[in-house]
Amino acid sequence: MIKLETYLLKANKSSHTTWSVCHHGSLYISVRFVSLRNSSFTRMKVICAGFGKTGTKSVQAALKELGYNVYDYMENFEYLYEDWMKIFKDGGTKEDFRRMFENVDAVTDAPAFYFWDEIHKAFPEAKIVFMFREEKSWAASLHNQIVTGSSPIVQHLQFLSPSLRRFTGYNDMLGKVLFGCSPKTSWFKPVGFNMLLARMTYRRHNAHVLQNAPKDKLLVYNVKEGWEPLCKFLGVDVPSKPFPHRNVRGNIVQEYWAKHPFMIRIKRELMISMGVLVTFSVLGVYTLRCGRQNTLSTYFSNLASNLWGKLTSSKF
């Protein structure tokens, strides 16, 4: 039997590896399709060092349109949760960042923008895009998004969804890393957030980038400028499509809740948890009224175990 392996590098495709095996008589050919994203040739190309709310979602969409594999806020949370939580608590090394982003072309938004310098040390050939925005409008947009995403209802619903609990814990830790505080929620008061600390963090971050980023690798950029300066800096052709503008009024939270697969998972978990609570209530009342405590207690216990197992299953 003859076995032949062929490695094909494909740019801008899924990072998964697939196998295709065919045979004719005694000849077997095994063809392995490997994405360029999975190969050792891939290096970080673009580090977006602009603070959140400076056009990060627009730049993410633009880079994806240009063919880059981009890790934005949700990708960092979903795929690198453990790594980031370790960095938030204990710090990280150049080797950590190199391992985390070895198959990624570009990073945007939090927490990557805050660690732009450390990521650049891991990938010194990468270019740095620094998005800026006038402070007053930036602060207003940030405050609007925080108020929208920090409802006290969400804070209480986390007890019914393991995924939501993980997400809110990550966000609280990230807020403390960025600003030294996290939003304060209350049933009777508006969402509170220390915007003074936020503004001070914004100024320090911007000054750090402008003072320390290598000038030959830095683009100071405003998304209002569109494709031309970004494409020239990256050495790519300008697309025929209009430049994408995303999250213009800080409405990304609503968009995520409506469409993002992770948020849809949270909704399913909440539905199952609510179903469990309703079932518990109905069976409890029925047990008390009918006196069938032993039989229903066994049924109740098995039902709760099955539903909770489904809720926490990785296959859910």
C-alpha cells in the first residue's frame, strides 16, 4: 500500500484541518488540507491599539473584508478566556502572547488593545493601527454602552445561566483591569460608573501609544478617513465596497443579544433554567396537595438532574 500526503495552504479559510482519503486499487492517497491560519508561517500582521469606542467594530469589519483573520472582543473571550483571566490576575509573558495569537492576523478591541505593547513584543513585525476619537464623544459613547449592557436584570439572570455567569465575571475583571472599577447596578438607581477614571485611563493609554509605538510601524487613524489611509498603510488594494461603519451609537450590545451564537446559547440556558423552576413549583404544589411525596420526590429529583445535566453539558 502506498500512502501519499499532500499539504495545501489556503489563505483566508477556516482554521480547521480536514482530511480527504481516496483509493484506487492498492493505491491510497491521503490529502490533508491545512489552512494558512494553522501553519507556522502565519504571523500577527495588525495590532489595533485604539481604545474601545474609537471605531474598533468598524476596523474589525474592514480588516475582515480585506481578508484578515481578526480576533475582536468576543473571539478573545470565547477562545482565549482562560489565558486572559490568567493574565488579568497573574500577568503574562511574551511567550504567552505569541502562543495565544500565533494563528491570528489581527486583533481589535478589548482586551487586546490595552496589551498592544506586549503583543507587539511577541510579534515585532506587526503594524500598529491607533484609532483616535475626541474625548467627549468617546466618553458619551462608552457611557451609553455601559448603561445598556449593565442592567440589574442581567446581573441577576447570571445565576440561571453558566455561560452568562462566565461572561459577566470576565467583563467585571476586564473593567477592573482597564479602569480600576466596574459598573454599579441597582434596582432603584441608574447604572453607576466612574467616568473620571475612564477618562484618565483613556488619556494615559493614548499617550502611551503615541509615545512608545515604533513610528515606522504606526498609523494614527480615524475611521472617518475610510479605506485609503488604512489600505495604503497595510499595502493592500482598496475594496470597491464602501467602508463599513459599525456600532455607531453603541448599539452593539443589542446586536450581540439578537444574533451572536454565544448570546443565543445564553438564551437557551435561561429558558431551560426557567423551565426547571416552573416545573419545581408546579410539582411542589402538586406534591403538597396530593400527598404523594415519595413518588414525586424521586421523579422531581431525576427530572432536575436531567435538566441541569443538559444545561451544563458541553454539547448543549
